[in-house]
Amino acid sequence: MKLKFSVLGEPAGKGRPRFRNAGAFVQTYTPEKTVSYENLVRLEYRRQCNDFKFPKDTPLDVRITAYYGIPKSVSKKKAQLMRERKIRPMKKPDFDNISKIVCDSLNDIAYHDDAQIVDAQVRKFFSDDPRVVVTIQEAE
């Protein structure tokens, strides 16, 4: 079984947990941008993949392709090179934070736990249509 879905908009990465003093205690919380993007990933997965959930004992292969928007400030020549994948984005969010936010979002939705992921790849490109494309399949 192979599932593929897209999340429209600029790629986002997993934010670091934040801490605040609450009297005698320190309270930990997740940044709002992270929570919002995780909810968007879940929503798009459910909408596009019909709530399919891989069995608990299935090793998985996850492929994530992040397409960043082409900045308006670049020349036409440079923008064309970006479209042709000759210039790749070396900017934040980092590939590991993209992977973390997507894989954590799908815990208990697409699979039981992201420990099932035994093979993964994250690729970054520029595009006129910023988005993240996720493919999940059984590992070979």
C-alpha cells in the first residue's frame, strides 16, 4: 500500500518546546505555529487518504518533498534555475525539523508510532507552488 498527500503552503519545521514560570513550577508548551501546522498535516492526511492507518507491525518508508516558494526578489534567470532544480533551497526549516513535524503529526493517525519508520528521505526544492508532498509506503 502506498499513500501520497500534499499540504499546501510554505514548508514548516518543528519548533522547540518553550518554557515559562508558573509560580513554583516551570510549564512547558509547544509554539502555536507548530501546533497549527501539525493540525493542518493531520487534516490533509485524513482528507486525502481516507483515514487509512498502517498496521502496528508494518515497517514504513516515508518520503517528504518540501517545495519552497521562489522569492519575488530574485532575477528571472535565477528563478528559472530554481524551477529547473539547479538551485536548491539551503534555508530554514532544516530537513530534520520538516521530517519531525510531519512524522509527529501522523502518530496514531497514519501509523501507531513513528518508530515504525525504518527508511526516510527529505528533499527540498523551489517551486511556484509552495507545498509539502508526503509519500508513505511499506518498507522493502
